[in-house]
Amino acid sequence: MADWVTIDKEKCTACGICAARCPFCFAKQGDVMAAFADEDRCNLCGHCVSLCPTDAITHNKMDMGNFESFDGPAELDTDTFLRFIRERRSHRRFKDKAIPRETLEKLIDVCRYAPTGSNVQDTGIIVVESPERRQKLSDLTMDFFEDLGGRAQETIESMKADGSFKAGSNYMLEKAAQYKDRLGMARAMGFDAIFYMAPATVIFHAPVQTSAPKDNGVIASTTMGLLGRTMGLEFTYIGLFELASKSYQPLIEELALPPGHEVTSCIIIGYPAMRFLRTVDRKPIETKWE
């Protein structure tokens, strides 16, 4: 089995940083460093290359041209970054303005650098720009909630009839019934209450049998959305679509994800039609110090 990593003996000073970071793939043998990286040991994190102070390590399974050198970490003013985070709002009103393809490609590319559990790097992305395609997926999502909400209402009525229903103690049933009413009203008005006619809907998906697929999708979509904010774009998460995509067979068939995949996150993104002038209040985080 061929090694995935080679060490330039002329450059290597045997400092041992690579072995300290990854003892599975590196070890000091006498006065030299040896590499044992292969498919059984290496998960392609690339840290050995990034950490090497003498540029002595080559990873034969990775694009060495994509290891860009830098003198130190990017410096971000803490208060400015905090304001950037606090200014983020969930936007559902967008200008009728397409996002340039090069901008979308940059937003997609940043997701490859978002962390994934066990470095699986197996999150896929679908970008929906076609209004017709968007409407089809929206209609199927609303179909699901009309059906789900209808069954929830029937259950609530049955529980009321036998005296077992207590308002506030059946959250999911009541929520499902509310969605049916609200989405039904929006549909009757010709309003898209799923994707809000955003210029781009971005669907993240991954194999079910992988490391932390949901976390990977949310981290990737958040990374994309935050980068988009630096480009004048805004975004929000569409949890209703994600829920429907896992449960409603017509929508599952329409999406036609790769076998074994499911939706892990979904955002809409575009140029905002509204400009918020203030940050908003949020409840303090309940914290326990131990």
C-alpha cells in the first residue's frame, strides 16, 4: 500500500511537529521523520502540510497548490465581528435581482473549507435558480404540510371529543395544524411561504450513513450565508422544506438525491429588499458554570 505522504529529507529538520499532531501517520526514527499515511490512517485533514515549518511534506492525495502560505492569522476586530454577527437577520424579502454566477460559485467554494465530522467532506449542494423549479419544490412542500396539518387537526378534534386534549401540552400537533392554516392561506393569496421567491435556494445534502451529516450541513450553510453578507447578500434557513424533504415521498422523488442521501440544511439567499436599522434583543443564554 503506497504512502500518501512523502518527506523531503533535505528540508526536514526532524522537529517532530507532524508526529505531535498526527502520531498515527508520523514517527521519528533515529534522526529522521518517517511517514505512514495511507487510507487506513490518514483522513486528509492536511494539517501535517500546513504545520511543517520547512515545507518538507508533500501530500500526494491533496492539491498542494491549494496550501496557501500566510504570515499569521487574519486579524478581525472583536467588537466589529460581534456587530457583524448581531446584525445578521433572517431575510425573507429580496430584490428582483439575480445573483451573478461567479458570486454563487464563490459561495459554494467556501463550503469546502467548512469543517465536517471526521473530515468526511461529503456534503453536496443543489442551487435552485429556476423560478419554475423553485415553485415546484415549494408546492410539494406545502402539499406535505396541508396533509400533515389535516391529519393533526383530525387528531386534535378526536382528542377534544374524548377529553384527552389539553391546550399547550400537544405542541407538535398544534404546530402542524397551524402550519396547515397559515400555508393554506398563503397559497390562496398566491404567496410563496416556503422560498419567498428568493433568487437562489441552496439545498445541502449528505449521506445518512456518515459522520455528523446534519451538523456538517448546518455549518456549511451558515458559512455560506455569512460570507454572502460580506457581498451584500442576506439569507435565512428553510426548515419546513428540510422536514418535508425527509417525509414526503413525492418531494423525495422530485429531489432525486443520490441514493442514501437526505437534506441536511436549506437556505434562501439574495439581495435584501429591507434594511434593518437596529440590532434586536435576544434572551440571555442559560449558562451553568462547572
